[in-house]
Amino acid sequence: MPILIFPAKSPKIEICQNVEICVAGLRKEFAQLKVYTSPQYKFEAFSTPTNTLRNRYKDVVCLDSSRVVLNLNVPPDSDYIHANNIKLEGLDRSYIATQGPL
């Protein structure tokens, strides 16, 4: 009579365990990213009481160093929009990234 030998762990169980480990690692990394703010960047315009009402997402900051400043017939206290200029290394173009409307 032939003897059947089964592996100690089936490939399916091993794959599932690896996926669980990876997902747990991704969740941990994502949680760390949610609370991370680089100390070198300022976002004072984003944080003013008037402008906080204009921010759809309170946890996505608008950096002072690259923010888009409205300057076409607007009073100085109304020059804020939650948008930043983005320049990608190696490309001639620049982009504006902004949040969706409220």
C-alpha cells in the first residue's frame, strides 16, 4: 500500500499567512503615515481660523512654501485656496494639486 506524505504546511496556508503578515505591515505603515508631519514644512495659511473653514480635508495640509496664492482682484485675507504647485524632478512641466470643492 502506498504511503501518502503531506507537507507540514500546505502552500495555501503558507500563502494566507504571508498575506496576513503583509497586510498587517501595510496597516501599521499606513497608520504611521497618517500621523506623520515633517517638521521642516510650515502650513500657517492652512491653519488660520478663516482658512480652516475652506479646507475640505483637515488632515491634508497645504504647505506655505508651495501654495497657490490667489491674486486676481481678491482682498489679501482672501488669497487662500487649498492648492499647491508641484514640480516633478526631471520634467519641465509643473502641476497644481488641489482638493475637491466643499
